[in-house]
Amino acid sequence: MQTLSHWIDNQAFTTAEPVLEDINPANGEILATVPLASQETVDKAVASAVKAQQHWAATPVHKRAQVMFNLRGLIRQHQDQLVELISLDNGKTLADARGELQRGLEVVEYACGAPELLKGEHSRLVASDIDSWSEFHALGVVLGITPFNFPAMVPLWMIPMALICGNAFILKPSEKVPLAAARLGELLAEAGLPAGVFNIVHGGRDTAEALIDHVDIKAVSFVGSTVAARAIYQRAAGAGKRVQALGGAKNHAVIMPDADLENAAATLIGAAFGGTGQRCMAISVAVCVGEDTADRLIQHLLPKMDELKLSADNNQQADMGPLIDQIAVNRVNTILGEAKEQGAHLVRDGRDYAMLPAKGCYVGPSLVDKVTDSMSCYQQEIFGPVLSLVRVNELDDAISLANAHMYGNGACIFTESGAAANRFSSRVEAGMVGVNVPLPVPMAFHSFGGWKQSLFGDLHAYGPDGVRFYTKRKTVTQRWLKQTGHSTAFGQL
Ligand code: NAD
């Protein structure tokens, strides 16, 4: 068992604060104790970041980028260890953890282009003898608060982008999965990042709030549940800070009657049950259009579902791991019970899964048919291995259904019709849309974010929006007297 410390000034900062236990959800063993930062620790981490930031912002941009190149090499060199930490802490399979790290690494690679990304904009001769340009300045010290379901990827959505823009960054990782983030702190130091530019403060909600409220924190990036996203947005924006707060999701996949159902079923299995359904881009609702589409889809889904294997005790020859904790297991089981009471048909009930491991936080995969929009399993983000099927008559019914939901993170359609795909992608109210692609997670050179209650704020995470979020624009308009001696009176512009 590890005794975790905060990470301040490129070294462990150990305190005598109260601790939480970080539990391996696959077997209930304690992996680490996690300190819950006091106000004093928060103040120390922020002061260290304030001190380091000005010098870092004045460091030439290609030198800031060099740290990202170094980090990229170190993450690749230590990827097996990072993957193992992600998997142990979160419970996801090694393959899933490897995929997560890869997506995070892609943001580091994007950030290596910092000199290009931060070039600014220039206009010659906006008036006689006058040039004007916009440059992008660092905000100062910025904060990231991250969720349990992506212990490395979500921190890596934020850290590289904030750092290349000249900010110092404080990370408050999920108290449930702090191990990979702690290792990233060590790797950043090894990559040459000056002390204080990246600090980690551990803790839960109280610590997060103390950080948000700190006068020297200029911006907050948050990823987590909608309840917390809304609260953080209100709290930080109310104090005049810049905020991007990404929340929960209920991603709909529309299955048209002409879809290649074998392909749709194969990809839905990964999208609904991969990561044990604990992904903000998981497909949790399949909306089947037409009379018999749902029945035909079920025939394709069931053999694949019945082959899914749960990992036991971090045995990684499996398709699904545990849920994060017993609270999550209880939530999923309760919602399955309610679905049955409310009239849905449980084609597969994960509570009855025959081979549930004896220890750990497990639920089997569930398929719930004949779900309607009034049922709790439709309205709530279940965040577990449950795929709900809703039956509708027309494409427009499916679009209206998805648009009426409070969340709008991602949505996708399976069809052979370009016209249907176009109608869907132009009308559906979601930030990320897939056509015959179940998890339309944007690449690092685009940006990630949802609509409606899946995002509070305006700019999305990473990519071009990341650069805009972590910088403030300054536009300079400049005139120099010509040698010929023209007047400088503004009336002559
Ligand atoms: P959570 O909201 O419980 O916690 C996330 C982080 O916020 C943790 O670090 C936690 O300590 C902190 N926190 C919790 N409540 C807070 C509050 N009121 N004020 C300040 N900080 C607070 O989320 P979780 O359970 O760790 O993660 C799962 C949720 O995250 C799901 O809803 C999922 O959809 C969402 N998620 C969204 C995205 C996205 O891109 N939209 C990505 C990943 C996860």
C-alpha cells in the first residue's frame, strides 16, 4: 500500500492531514492512502504556482514545447507502468487503459506544436501606417478537477494545453483514482518542467472548492458529473473566473431499418459495455427506428453479449472490469429494478449474471428493451453496463427524443442512407456526432465537448478551443511616424 503525498515544486509534499483510502475496485484491497488537502496545503500549492508561472510564461514557446516532446517520450517509455496504474486504480481492462493513455498522449503530441498554435494574428495597414495584431497571453495559475473514469486521459486533456500556453497548472485528481496522475507529475518534472509550474493537490470536494475559491486561480477546467459541473460553473464564474465544466451524458445511437445490424451490434457492444459503461461517450440508449429493427438488433446483440467476460481480481483476459465502487453497483442495481417495475423488459439482467466474481464491485451486462422516456433508466445517466432500447416509428421521432433529453454530449446514427445521416447530424442537439461510428470522440486536433447540460461554459476541451480557453487575447494597434514627418493626429487616420 502506497502513502500518497501532494506534489508541489516538483517534489512530494507530505502532510499529517486526514486521508481517504484508494480502493482497487476489482478486489477491495487498499492501494493507497490519499491526503485530503487543508487550506494551508492549497495556499502553499497556489503560492508555488504563482511564483513559477511568470518565468514560465516568459520562457520561449519552443522551449515550452520541448518539455512536451520530452513528456511524450517519457509517457511512451513508461506506458506499461501507467497502463497498469490506470487499470489497478479504476478497474478497467489493460486494453481499455492502453486506449485511454493513447488518447491522452495524442493531446501531448498536439501540444508539441505550441509555436504554431500560439502564433497570433497580424493585419498590416488597418489604416494608414497602422498595423494591428492579436497575441495570446497566459491566464496565470489555472486549475483542473478530474473524474474517476479516465485517471490519465482527462488530466492529459488539460495539462499539456494549459502548460504550453504559459500557465501554471494545479491538478486536483479524482480521489478515487489518483495514482496515474501522481506518476504524471513525476514524469513532467523529469521532462524538464520547472518546479511549481505543475502541482498536484489531493482531496475531495472541500479541497476542490478551496482551490476554486482561491483568489490566484484564474480559470477552472472541470470534468465530472453534471451536478458538480453546474455547481462549479456557478461558483467559479460567479467569482469572475473562466470556466469550462464538462458534465454527464446519455448518448443515443439511432439504428435505422437499413443499417448493417451486424456492424451496428458489434460496435454497440464496445460502446455500451466497454469501460463497464463508465464512459461519458458510452452509448447507453439505442433508438430503433421502424417496426422490427429492435427485434432484429437484439438477435445480433445477444450472442455477443453472452460472450462478454468480466475480469476477476484484475485478471485482464476479459472484456469488462468492475464498477468503481459499491455505491455505483447499488445505483445500477436500483435502476434495473425500477426499469422492471416501470414496465421495461429486461432481456438480460446484469444482476443475474452467472459468473459474477465473488469479490469486487461487479454487475453483469444488461439489455433493457421497450424503454420509454418516462422511465428512470432512460432519464438518468446510469454510468454502468446497461444498454436501453427505445422503439420509435420515424427518424424524426428519434431526433426529437434525443433532443428532448437534458444531456447532449454525443449521438450517432447507423444507416446506409446519406440523406438520413445528413438530416440526423444537422438536427441532433449534441456536441459530438457519429455516422456509423459509435464513439465519435474528436481527435486531439479538434476539441471535445457537449451541448445542453453536458457542458457549462462555452469553449470545449483540448484542441483549438483548449488554446483559446487557456489564453487571453491582447490586440495591439500600432503606428510609427513615417520618416517623411506626417502628422500623428488621429483625425487623419
Ligand atoms: P464527480 O462529479 O463525482 O467528481 C469529479 C471530480 O470533482 C472529482 O475530482 C471530485 O472530487 C470533484 N467534485 C465532486 N463534487 C464536487 C463539487 N461539488 N465541487 C467541486 N468538486 C467536486 O464525477 P465522477 O463520479 O468522478 O465521474 C463520473 C462523471 O463524470 C459522469 O457523470 C461522467 O459522465 C462524467 N464525465 C464527463 C466527461 C465529459 O467529457 N463530459 C468525461 C468523463 C466523465
